[in-house]
Amino acid sequence: MAQSNLESTAKHAIYQTLRRSIILGRRAPGTRLNVEELSEEYGTSITPVRDALQMLSQESLVTIQPRSGYFVTRVTLKELRDLLDLREILESAAVERAALRITDEELDALEHVHAGYTGDDDFSYDRYTEENRRFHCLIAQASGNQELTESVGHLHDRLARFMVLRRAGKTMEYTHARIIKALRAHDPTLARQAMVDEIRDAASLILDRVIQTEGSAWELGGVAQPGI
Amino acid sequence: MAQSNLESTAKHAIYQTLRRSIILGRRAPGTRLNVEELSEEYGTSITPVRDALQMLSQESLVTIQPRSGYFVTRVTLKELRDLLDLREILESAAVERAALRITDEELDALEHVHAGYTGDDDFSYDRYTEENRRFHCLIAQASGNQELTESVGHLHDRLARFMVLRRAGKTMEYTHARIIKALRAHDPTLARQAMVDEIRDAASLILDRVIQTEGSAWELGGVAQPGI
DNA sequence: TTATATCACATGATATATCAGATTGCAAGC
DNA sequence: GCTTGCAATCTGATATATCATGTGATATAA
């Protein structure tokens, strides 16, 4: 997304709000998104709504059936596995690079990401998920590669609705502390190992949870697009 | 980009044509893209032109200055370096995974990508660049990770206008043969090394060429967006 | 009762007009 | 001569109307 000051446009405000509601699971996968309803909800015409939906479709959060409808994208189990694997590829590379060049300021920032465990309610889990995203993006930023940072951020956005399923509120600070320790030691191998451990644990938990709680709704290995 | 049968829409046809002209360098970085002119050129109203430009901006090929103009995105030297580094991250991971699971059919396909060296003219270089993209996407596909495959494809699209600068028409088949040999041996370490060698050689050549031929036009380490 | 054809409606896609902000050029003041 | 302010123009952003396609419902025939 290459734009300057796009934040001043209505389409951007709608995009952000809608994106967040999809990511946080308030609009369920497969749900139809109706442009007339959305334009009433946001108090605009359908044009910026369409623009926002176009943007979301390019992030694969929304699927366009031309001339038929817009839908919140369903994710197959295969796609989820692919995303989690891609996450490992990107974030292990990021943390290796970060270990070699991270500054004290950046390390301090990492240590202040978490506001602590406050329970297992939905509100707390929204916060933990956001803090987790911030933590990992700060590491990617410390890699010095902005393209990599943006890729990591987008990946977290796409995975956010699944990250909540982990229920890792109690353990997150511990696993992140391991990563911070390796970064402080400027040890790329150790940092990579700590990161890969976290990511694989998370992937395993997410996949288990998804299969348990939504097994019957998943298109295992198939194409899960509306209308097909 | 999550859509079904989008190819039937005018916005998609415009998107593809415009995208290609940017990638092939026919619209130079920094060039203003005027919606009225484009709508006349494509014989439509400005609406699908706007849609297409929105899509291109999300791929960072176009930069939107809200209420001011659309421009072909300029890439800073830092961004180019970051992209090339991200390419190494993604493609080395892809080739490792491919080495473990590539089929004979996929290997045959790799061996038939190249139509041979035909000279140093522009037309030939367009073809080499396209063949190079296809080669690397086939490898990513052989990794079995569709998300990774798409990421590699997008990366090649963004880098296409720089890949041409390599002038690697004569050497490409040789470097690709090394990779194919390692894949045939199902040796991930060897495959990774061959891939990293190619990517680093390419990156070095591209950066040298860019600095030589366009050094004075580059915003070294700065922000190179129109109007700033 | 089932299969096929037709019609009506829903909804995205597109066209056109208007609005809103940015940019440029010119004039006045210092 | 330089700077600032204002007006005009440019151009993207948005609103509204119309078009085009897909889907579901209904009617008709076998």
C-alpha cells in the first residue's frame, strides 16, 4: 500500500474499521457484506465502501464474487498451515537480522510491550493479540528491513483471528522474554531458536483449536469460497 | 487478492494492462497517472480506472497522493535492498522445501522453462525476465506452500523492472541448471546454496547497475515520493 | 411429481455529476 | 527581489443513478 496521507479519506476510515471487525472475528468467515447496509452504517455513499472492500479483497480478508456479493473470506486448513509456515520463514529471518543490529532503545521497547495478564475475558485477549502483534513487528523493524516488517505485520493481521484461539495470555510474556534475552545477547542462532519454538508451539495450538472447535465447518484441503 | 471470476470486469482488464506497462517500464517511476486520460485510453468511465489504480497502489506499484494525483511508484535504494533481501529470505526457504518434495513432473517443467538465448535486444530481455519469474514461481509452487508461492510471485512483479537491468540472458540457464541439479538430488542444503548464490549475484548486479545508470535520480536512503 | 424455461429481484459494476482538498499562478506588500 | 495571501484551476474523492449479471422463485410442460 503506497500512499501518503491516505488517512484523511473516508474509504480509509471504513477500510480500517471493517478490517478490524473481520480480524477480531466480529464478522464471521463466509458472512456476506452488503454495500448498502455498510454505507448506512458508516454514513457515506457506497463508493468509499466499495473502495474499502476492494482494498480488503486484495488482502484476502474479503472475497469478491463479481456481480453477486462480497464475503468475509473463509480460510481453508491448508491455507492456514501455509500462512503459519510463511510466518516461520519471515519471522525467523527477521529475528536473526534483529539480533545482529538491535539497539538498547529497541530492546527497551520490546520489554515494555506487555501490560500484563488480566484474565481470560475477550477484551483481555484482544489486547494480548494486539500486544503480540506489536512485539513481533518491533522485532521485524529491528531487522532494519522495512519490506520484511510490513510483510510480518500483514501476516499478523491475517492470522489475528486465529491467534486469539491460542489462549496464550498467561504464557506470552515468558516466551517473549526468552526471545528478548537472546536478542540482548546478540545471538542470532539462539534468537532464531526461541522464535521458531514460539511459532511452532503457536501453530500447533492454533491448528488443534481450529480442528476441535470448527472441524465440521472446515473445508479440509478444498476450496472454501462462497458459491463454489 | 481473493476473488472468483474477476477477470470478467473492466477494472480487472485495466488493472492487468496498466500493471504490465508499469512492470515493463513503459510508464517511468514518478510519472503521473491521470484518470481522465486513462479512461479515454481504455474507453471506460473513470470508475474502473480508479478501481484499478487502487489495486495497483496496494501492490505498491502506484502511489496515491490523495486529492492530488496517482503516480508510478519510485523505489528508493533502501527499498530495493530490502526487497532483494526479502527475496532471499522467501526463495531460499522455498527451494529448501521444494527439494524435499518436488516431483519429476515439476522438475521436467523447470527444465522446459527456457526458450534459449536469442540476443541482447529488449524483446529478448522481456522474455528472459518472464521466464526467470516463471522458473522461480514453479520452485515456490513445488514447495507446496501456496502463500509462499504468491509472495514470491508478487516480489518478482515488483522487482521485474530491475531484473531486466541484470542483463543475465547468457548466464541464466547455467545458474538455473545448478538449482535444478540440486533439486533432482533432493538436497535442500545444496539447493539453498545454489539459490542464494544466484540471488546474491543478481542483487549485486542490479544494485551496481542501478547506481551506475540512475545514481543521480535516486533518493539515497530518503523518501522518494512525489510532492515530498 | 419433476424438469425446464422464464421472470423478478438483488446486488455488484459502471457512468456521470458534484464536492473537497491540493497546487499553481498572480498580485500586493515589505 | 522576495514573501505572503488569494483566487483559479486541477484532480482525486464521493454521491447518485443506471446498467449488467447472477440467483432464486414461479409457471408451464412432460
